[in-house]
Amino acid sequence: GYKNVIHDDTTGNPQLNIIRLDDKEYISKKLSQIKKEYADILTLKYYYGYSNREISDLLSIKEGNVRVRLMRAKNALHEIIGDESHEK
């Protein structure tokens, strides 16, 4: 599943690493709040387990662009989940 979508904790909030990452409905909702291209690439990488090379072939983009997009996608998701955890 999506267990490793957010694997680095840059906010100093260890709870971010365990916030319902097993809850597909929750993650689905969060993914719907970021750009579709980011949600798609995270889904290919962490849900379906495709390698960067496979994603590059599937999306017809360079492998370097896959890495950049994954980083931006994780940052976007991290911001959404991070904002939510600060509201509590």
C-alpha cells in the first residue's frame, strides 16, 4: 500500500510517519487534494510498486523527471497531512 509515501520527517513531528498511512480511503482523500499528475505518480510508485524506469516508460517522461515529480508529489502530500496534524 501507501506505507512509505511519506518516509522522511522534515517537520520534527514523528506522528506524520504513522498518520493512518494504511487507511486507503484516507490516503485517497488526501491524494485528491494534490495535482492529479502528482497523485498518479505516487499511486504508480507506492501502490502499484512500479520502478522509476517503469513509470518513466508508462508516462513517456525522462527518469529524472520521475524523480523530481515524486519529490514534489511527496512534498505536496506532506504539506496537506502536516497542516492537518497541526490543527489538532
